Amino acid sequence: MTGRTAHRGLAVLAALAAVALMPGAVASAAEPPAYRPAEGAKAAQGTPSAADAPQITPGLYTDTIGRGETKYYAVTLDAKSSAYFSAVAAPAPGTKVEDSGDRMTVSVQDSSGSTCSTDATPTFHGGGTAYPIADYASRRIGSDRPQCQEAGPYYLVISREGAATSGPDSWPIEVGYLSEPALKGSTPGKPGEGSWSTATPAPPTASGKRTAKGGTGFNDAGSVGAGVWKDRILPGETRFYRVPVDWGQQLNLRAELPNAKTGSTEYVSDALGLGVYNPARGAVSDDNFVPYDGKQAVAKEFTAPVAYGNRFHTTDAISAMRFAGWYYLEVTLHPDAAQFFPKGADLTLRVDVRGTPKPGPGYAGPAGDFSVTPEEREMADKGQSEQEAATSGTLRTVAYAGIGVGFVLLTGLVAWTVVARRKAAAAGAPDVGGAALPGGGPQAPADGSWPGQPGQMFPRQGGQTPQDQQGGQAPGDGQFGPPRGW
């Protein structure tokens, strides 16, 4: 069993235990649910000064940020791995926000205050509706980088700007830190111009639609694979989905609203939004909102193929397609759509994963989140959540395998104990191995360790688990300049 498989088995065991306790994905039919942070996220209170900034390590953290605030978080980086730092701002549905006026700035700085990459500036584009916005900044290792290549202390800096007319409340934020391993060999170059067609292909069709179960954010996003999916969405709600995209593959996406049955003739200029994020929560595309007037409406995104060398591209939408792994779809329905869909709308997702998977770039360590496994493809094809996959199919097998390994180890310990007792009795010698039980015979050492491995009950497994443009335009047309996360 590989380290990643063993780790996944333990995670699935936890999911199996938690299935009965999980709340529903939608709080009620009347009130859109708020963003749900990761269950294992730690609280971290960023500080106004780098001097007393809290130290963070790879993982997820929760905090809040007020209008006009700047928060610092300290990190220690090596000189080999690239690091990605994401921030998700999740104002509650119904919060008043100003398009372009309310925004975050996410940056990484070295100890001298120099910025390591172009700042990320996620903002709103939905006609004043509040929805989760996210992006990342990075410290990328590379011969083309002039600074921030040394090991040592660095700082994640998150700021919030806001218009005086927007809501005064602090926003919940979720901070993410992912480390990308170094490469074994040479670094792949930027894909050549014209290596893929920018013309948006036809969407997938199917005689029947499978049911998708969108989540409130990145952590509970519903898994979907290639095909046509259906879901329900409330006015003012944002739903997240995730799809595994491997090296060499690209996404062709559509989110569709049906015609209305109310007969209203009102016009909502920013009714339906569709955005795409990469495995490190970097924005592949800003949320693309389309209008609605009672007739069918569609929001589209078409991405570049996933390639390691995309990180050297000057177009944001191409640069962000730099990893394999789970890609996230964010769909938002404007609150004003309630005049057409007072009880929620039927939502159709057309997901096309194009291209044959190619070999990865050859990481020197476990790829973790930057890879796609057969179990994840199966989960997406079946539209399963982590909890559902834990109770059936491949992941249940992985979980049972994890149980089996533990059973075998414990059985071996019992057998060792029995043999030792018999040898001791035959020789008339005292028992071996730890303190004696009341009835005689050996007992595992009091600290629960294996013989010769004090304080270590089971060996630790390595590895990590994984946690576009409309029409026929090339992604990022008209958005040249240093890419986000450069």
C-alpha cells in the first residue's frame, strides 16, 4: 500500500464515522447557505504587523477580515519547493458588496518586504451580489525568478478594500497553504503558440441528466465528471462543483438556466455566474455573469490544457492551468432572479473533459493535490461526495484495506505475545515485553510502542491526499500582463 493510499484509507475511515453527523448541503429552501470552511481548518488570527504574525504551515486556516484591514501570517520556506497561498473571502449571502470596489489583495513578501509575485486581487462581478471570491499568490522556485529563491522567513499578506456604501461587517476568510514539490529533471517549457485550438467546441449532450450535488464552497464541492448534470440553485446562492483534470486535459463548461414559468418580463443583467479555480484555489477565470430575461441563458468557460509550462505564460487564464488535480466550478444565481424562480431554479451543467491524460512533469516528491487518481475519477463519474464514496465502491475498499492492515498488525502483536508466554513458561523464565498482566504473560509496553520503536504505535505513512472564456475567445483575451501567482 502506498503512503497516499494509506493516508486516504484513514481519511475515509473518518468520513465513514462522520456520515451520520453531516448536515445537509442546503440549509433550507428559503435561505441560501453560507460557505462551509474545512472541518479540520485551524483558527489563525492574522496581525497588523509582521513582527507578531502567527506561524502557519501547509493546511487550511480560518480568520476574519474587516474593511480596510491588512493581516500578516508568517511562513518558513525552503529553497526547493514552490508555495501557493490562497485566500477565500466568503461574505454571507445577502451582504451588500460593490462590484470592483470591494476586493482583497493577496501577496507573498520576503523578510525585507519585497513582493515575490504579482499580487492577486479577487473582487466581485455579479451586479452587487455577494458570493465567495478567491485567488492565490505564490513563492515560485525557478531560474527565471529574480528574487525570493532563498530559504528562510516569508509573510503572507492579505488586505481588504471596500467602498463606504458596502456592508460594514467583517468577512470570514479561509487561508490555504499548499507546497508543490521540486522536479526531478529539467523544467518543461511554455507550450508553443497554436498548440491547442482556442475555438470553443460543442457542449456535451446526453439523453438523460445525472444528479449533481453542489456544495457551499471548495471543501464540500460536489464531484462531477464528463457529461450532463442537473441540480437546483436558490436565488442568492452559490454552488461549488469539482472535476478531476489531468495533465494534457482541458475543460469545456456550460451552466444553463431554463426558461421561466412566471411570465415576468423583467431583466437581470448579471443573473448567472460561472467561475473556475485550479487545485490551489487560484482563479482560472473571474466569474462570468450573463443576463436573464425569462428565456434560456448559458454561461460558458473553455480552458487551456493543463501543462506545467503554463506557469510561464503571460495570460492569467492560461497561467492558472499549471497543475493536474481537482478543478472547481463556482455557479452563482443573483438574488433578483427570485422574480423568475421564487422557489429555486433547475440548473444544468455540461462538463466536457477533453484530451487524453499525459505523464506528469516528474515531481521529486509525492504530487498530492497536484495529481489525479483512479479513485477520484470514479468518484467524479458517479457524482459522489467524499462521504458517499466512503460507503461504497473503490474508496470503501481502500478504507477496508486500511482496517485490514491494522488488523494484521494487531494480530501479529497478539501472536508474538502468545509465543513469548509459552516460551517463558517452558523455560521457567520471567515473561518478556513490558509489564505483566494480573494473570501473567507479557503486555505491550506501557507507552504503546512497538519493540525497538519507543512512542510509535504504527509507522507514519508519507504522502498527501487531494483535497475559459465565453464564446470562441481564447482564455484571457485582453488580459495580458504578469499572470496571477507568477
